[in-house]
Amino acid sequence: MSTTVIHRHQCRKEHQRPCEWCGEKISPGDYWIKNVTMGGEFSAITFHEECHDAFQGEFQHYFPGSLLAIETYANDRGQEAKEGTVYEV
């Protein structure tokens, strides 16, 4: 069984890693989310706040409790997923 913990932050300095959803930098002043999943494997994904909301919106298309993965940097900032960029693992 997997456990997901979501942390919300306001960026104070430019991040080394871009947003996993859109590939854009997370810049000072941006709100960002760190989505940590612990289960069989550990996974930490960093999103702009609006990109995380778009990712969360994808769960409506899958069975409750599904674990989803994304094609890194394949979507537009804060927009719905492009076809084939989100899939169930």
C-alpha cells in the first residue's frame, strides 16, 4: 500500500530542478508542491501549484486509488494533460 504526502511551499530561491509537469523553472514567489509517495518505492515529484492541480484533475479518469505516472516535462503549465502523457502504473 502506498502513502502520499503533499507539501505546499512558496519558493524563496530558484530551484535546480524544473516542474515535473511543464518543465518550467520554479522561481522565487511561485507556490510549489512536493508530492512524496512512499510504498514499494520512494518517489518525490515537484510541481508548480497550478500544475499539481492539473495533475490531480487527471485522477477523475481512473479507478479510485490508482497510482499515476507522467511523462516528465510534456505538458503546458497549469493545463490539462496532453493525450498519452499520464498513465497508470
